Amino acid sequence: MAASSAVYRPRNPQATDYCRCVEDRLENFIKVYEERFEKTYGFFRSYLQNVIYRK
């Protein structure tokens, strides 16, 4: 059996299209959250914004 040649490669989630999309649209999402989503999903937890923008 051959030895595994797996090498750890750290991820860079900030470089993904998904993360850029979230960051680009987060401000607008927060503005409309109370009106559109709060009744169904509860209040917006502000720590989520801190987690998303943390680098």
C-alpha cells in the first residue's frame, strides 16, 4: 500500500464567489430583514455581521 501523499492546504473562504456575494449584499439584507424576515425567523443577531466581516 502506498503512503498517502495528502498535503494540508488551508482554505481561503474570503476568496470564494459565495463569500464575496454575501459581503456584497449583506448591507441590503440587514436593511430589509426586519420588514421581510423577522416575523418568520426572529430578530437578526448582530453578531452574524461581525462573523461575516471578520478576516
